[in-house]
Amino acid sequence: MYCYVYILGSRSGSDQRTYVGWTNDLEARLAKHNDSTGARSTRGRTWVLLYAERYRTRGLAMSREWHLKRDRKFRKTLLDAIE
């Protein structure tokens, strides 16, 4: 089974946000975020998938998630693309 690392983006007026996470089921996880049953920090917003990577192990996915959470420049570039 594969694991996915993903970046979500949301814009509400001038408020722009990104969210980085990992999951085994990308489509189900995005649906949970948009149904307000996902992570507490994602509730009340409409999220779009900006980026995803696939890994063979959970450990590799979690490591990549850690790195992406610290790369704000990359996330900003992705967010600017959803104008």
C-alpha cells in the first residue's frame, strides 16, 4: 500500500493558507478536510489539492511531510497558482 504526502490550499478573501499532511487514501482525506471532519486547523474552509507525492512506506511519507512543512517558499509558489 502506498502513502501520499499532500499540500492543500485555500483562499478566503485576502486570507491564504496551506496545509501539509500524509495519508493512505488521498481522495478520502481531501473529502474529510472539506466536510469539516479533518484536522482542526482545516475546518470551515474549502480546500483544493495543490500537490501530492507517492511513497512506498509511511516513514518516507512522514519524513517528506516534515520537510514540506518547513518549505514555505514552495508552498507559497503553489498557492499563487490557484488564483
